[in-house]
Amino acid sequence: MVDRQLLEEKVRLLAEYIADLEEQAGITLEQLKQSKMLRRYVERTLHLAVESCLDIGNHLIAALGLREPRDYKDIMAVLVEAGYLPVEKLEALKKMARFRNVIVHDYARIEPEILYSILNILKKNLDDLRLFARMVKERFLGI
């Protein structure tokens, strides 16, 4: 059974992370290089946004009795297969999960240039995060 309260909280947090990332839209590579605190803020906010989507996806998969995902990026594939997310967004959504793995496992090797590149990619794809949140709101929260 879908836990409405959990989904509401996760979607609220996701919206907050998206807004935080939007506030950093004008950030430059030079600013990232110069500010360790800014780098860590952006890195962690990106991580939290992606982690929220993955947590929501895992909960939905379990609650709806969908097939068990093989890994984090497969969470998005399961949701696409079940018709909850559009197939044309699958690759972009899988990239979010790959980013999560880089942040979690290779965190010591993330140079400012890599973070800046990821930030630019995700800025272009913030709509994918919004799409994910909208899907949960419409299909499971009736908002």
C-alpha cells in the first residue's frame, strides 16, 4: 500500500531541492573552484534531489508490487515499464541515478569541473525532476 504521508514529505523535499538548485542557476565554474562550501552545497543538493526520486521510486515499486529493480538506474526503468513515467525520459532519468552512484562512491574524485558539468546537465534537466514530482502528485497524491 502506498504511504501517502511518506510521498508527501519526499515530494515536498524534492520541490525544496529543485528550488535550491534553481537559485544556483547562474553559478560559474570559477565560483565553484573558489568556494569549497559552494561546491559542497551544490553537490549535496544535487545528491539529495536524486536520492529523493530514488526513494520515492523504491517505495512505489514495493507498494505497487512491481518487479524488483536490479540497481538504482533500474528503478526508473521499472517505473517507465509500469507506465508511470514516459519512455522518452528514461535515459535522462537513468543518468540521474548514475550521478547518485558517482556522488556516493567517487565523492573524493569530483573535481569542480565535473560538478559544474553535472550541474549544467541537471539544470537543463530540472524539468525531469519536476516531471517526476508531478507524476507522484497527480497519480498518487491527487494534487
